[in-house]
Amino acid sequence: MDNRQFHHALTISSELCIGCSHCMNVCPTEAIRVRGGIAILYENRCVDCGECFKACPVHAISIGQDDFSRIDSYKQRVALVPEVFFGQFARNISRSQIKEAIIANGFTDVVEVETSVDLLLSQMKEYVKANDSKLPLISSFCPAIIRLIQVKFPALTQNIMLLKPPLDITALYCRRRLVDKGISPSEIGVFYITPCAAKIAAIKSPVGEEYSMITGVINMDTLYNKVYKHIRNDRKLHYDKPESTTLSEAARCWTLTHGEADHVPGRNLAVDEIHNVIEFLEKIENDEIPGLDFLELRACDESCAGGVLLTTNRFLVTERLRKAITPNKSENTEAEIDSYSDYLAKRIAIQAIHPRSMMKLDENMEEAMRKMDKAAQMLRCLPLTDCSACGSPSCQAFANDIALGEADIRQCIFIQKSREQTGELDPDESLEMMKSVWGSSKFYSNRK
Amino acid sequence: MHFDYTIEAGDFSKAGDASSHLKKVLKQLNVDPQLIKRIVIAFYEAEVNVVAHANGGTAKCCIDLDRVSIELADSGPGIPDIEKAMQAGFSTASAKVREMGFGAGMGLQNIKNNADHLTIKSEVGIGTTVEIIVYLTQAQQ
């Protein structure tokens, strides 16, 4: 079992949270409860998918990035930019303009994250051949999915492909290339422009690696605002550079749905959106679907185009990336990264990924059985409405919370009403119980 | 711990409900994930057999600290030749069943590969009982 803490990039502000419970009700791993009028996160169940972030009506949930000024500590400031960032801009804005705007905001280099995709793809093809006893293989691309599997589908951790995702390979390549040019490693800052919380969590507490090559993370919406402002205000290009991407079509579309599944050999499926993935993984766990070779699984609807930190509609981003034209590569031009193939190939593997199951009621099976019996007994008294007035997302979750000693059955309003009738529960006690879950301010009718 | 399930006749949309439920239970009891996988696969295959061939049936699961035992019983047509039925690829599934993607003839083999013990008792015209045992501790395997 991996005992290191999961770093979470999602934090709920106790000042801004109004205890509305929207986040609790959308969390796919039931990692949120309401206590004292605010939402609290059960860190060992959270997979950083960002559904809560999307659901919060008052923006009380934030995705923790590094301060932008951190880039100033480095002489060489590399921005690692995913394709979906470029896809956010209208077609009349060229990639050169965007890159120029990024540099104008303080970076010295702009490198597309997907630069290493062609190399990764060739390694994945080798991997599939060498590992045909562990089918279906599951892509290691989406960190939220890796965590989801560790937490909810622990038996499938052994199916995850133990290869670095493009981000880590490209980061390694960038550093190496700069060091080869004579720049000291301590002067190199590699900053990832992230589309989501999960990628941040993966960098701060990597799974399958000791540490990450990434110096810091900047949220994609933060950089988008800076770049967009610059482009709007700076109407003419200072440099008239031609369209400057040499990415292959496979690389450009890698982070879109079907980006991997279409290129890996064999019978593959691409599933996006976390609830779809959960439904599908249940079937894979039961061995219900034989004959599959590879699964591309993404937590967001439309994959990274639907990342929570993107500003533009995900369908437009997808359209723009799919329709962009790849310049023809002449036979003699070799991408610079090709000369680093051996170096990167030797470092492309990650270590085994361990289960971190949070479904268990106890480490000890006998204790777990006792708690399960208690939860079942509690559930028999509960209304099964899943109204969540108790502060837990469902009656089953509430019953488990009681068995685990984390909740009191009197938090259930149906139980309260019944017991008030019989005199077992005094109305004042009942109100205090509700206040302990929802806070006092929800119990007075005048709200300014 | 005991869990009893009813397996509905001919309802393929529900085939797998019992094994899914048992899977959730085993996860909550912190049973080793690889053991859960074996138990669930064996149970699922047996459950599908009841739906596909018999006229519905029951499954009784018993979870002890050292083993999980599952007994499936039905009053279906019975198996005339159990040894033949165990052969990989041999199937008596109807056309309708095959259309749905079942009936490849690997079911009983799959159960045998995943269970520590498999006992099949059957009488033609009366019904079939299938008993599956998976040990939870290494010592008893």
C-alpha cells in the first residue's frame, strides 16, 4: 500500500463556502461531507477530478497553483503548454501570436507538451506487445483516472501502463536540451500550464515516481487571461513568424477523446467523463468485456478540451484542434526531440502503481464485518431518500459514516421527526444536531 | 456473513447484479483485490449460466474470514454430461443467447480457473447446483 499522502490541488474555502451541498452531491467518490455549515473534503477519497469545482455556485473551491511571480526566480523560464491551450483561441489568432504573448508575459521558451507524443506512441506499441497477459492495458495519461483506480478499483492498478505521460517526458527533454546548451540545472524553471487540478496533484505528489521534473504549475485560466489581454491590446505582430508547429496529427489530438485509442494497435475503447469511466470500469473489473487490448480513460467530458480550467467551450476547442493543418514534414527534417530518443526511452518507465482502496470499512476483515453489519442495521432505519440533510451524500454513505463513528443517526431529519413524536428526542436537542451539520445561519429566515 | 440473491430467469440486463453486489461487499471488507477479482469472475460466470440456461435460480453466499463460498441452485433443464460441459468452447446456448454476446462456451472453464473448488451436481429435468469456494488465506490453497 502506498502510504504517502495524496496531495490535493482542490481546496474548499471555509470563508466562501455557504454549505449548499451541491459539491457533495456531485462527487463521484463521495469524498465530501457537510459539517458546521461548510463542505469538508475526505482527502483519502478525493481523486482531484474537479466535479466539485464545477458545481460550486460561489467559487468557494479553488485549484491551488504556484504564484506566477515564481517564474522570476529562474534564468531559463520554460512554459510547457498543452495543445488545448492553443485551441482556446479563435482561428484568426495564430500560434506564433500566442507564443509571443506567452513570452511577453515572462517566459523565455514555449514548448508544446505533446512534443514527446510520437516517441511515447512508439514506446506504447512496444509495451502492448510485451505485456499481452495484462489486458486490457489502461493508459497512464489522466492522473484523476489513476487515482480513481487506486481508490475505487484497486484490482485494476496492475493494468495501468507504466509509462510516463507526455508531460513528464517533454519536461525531461526540455531540461536535458537546455543543460546540453550549457545552462546550469538550477537556473532552469519548467512551468506547466495546467488544464485541471488532477495534473497539479500528479506533479506535487507523483504516483509511480519519486518526484516530478516540473518546477511549478500555472493554472490555464490565469495564463489565458494574460495572453488574451496581450493579444487584444497588441494589434500588430512584432515579428512576422510563420505558423510554427511541427506536431504530427497524432500529437496534436492526443489529449482529445480517441487521441490515444485511435493510434495504439489492437481493439481499443475511449471513454470520457468520470461517471462513464466508473460505469465502464465496473464491467472491466468483472471481466465482462473480453477481447479489449487498450483503454483510453479520461475524467473530463471531451478529455482535456473539457478541463476545468479551460475558458472556451470544449466542443469548440476540440473542433479547432482536429481541423488544424499539420505542415508537411520534408524527409530530411528531423524533429529536435528525435536526437534524444534513446535518452528519453531509457527514462520513460514509471514504478508500479499501488492500490489505495478507500472502499474498505476497516483494515481488519473481522472489524470490517462488524461495521458492515452495523451499517446495514442503521440503513434499515433510514428513509433511502438520499436527501443529504444529514450532511452525507446518500443514506448508504450516512449508514457507513455512523458505523465508522463519524456521524450520529440523529442527524437524519426523518429520525428526528419520528423521535420528536415519541418524545425520545427533545426539539432543542434536535435543532442543535442540525446546527452542528449546517451551521446556525441556516436556521434564521432573514439573510441579507 | 450471508447474502442471498434471486437470479431472474432470462433477464440479461440484470445478469451480473448479484456478483456486483458481492463485489462491493468484499471491497468494504478489505479482501485482497486479486482475490475479489477471482471471486467476482467465478460468480459472474455462474450467474450468467443460470440466466442463460435455467429458469432463474438462487445464489447463497457465505463470507467467512478464511473463505468465500457461493452456492447457486436452479430448477432448470439440468446438464446431461458435466464433463463435456466443462470443455472449453462447448456450448448449448440458444441462438438468442448467442446474439447477446453470451454462450462462447468458456463459462465453466472460467469458473474452474478462478475458483479453488468447483462442484457441480445436476439431474436432467430437475435442476443444477454449483458450489464455488475461494480461499482467502494462502495456507489453505
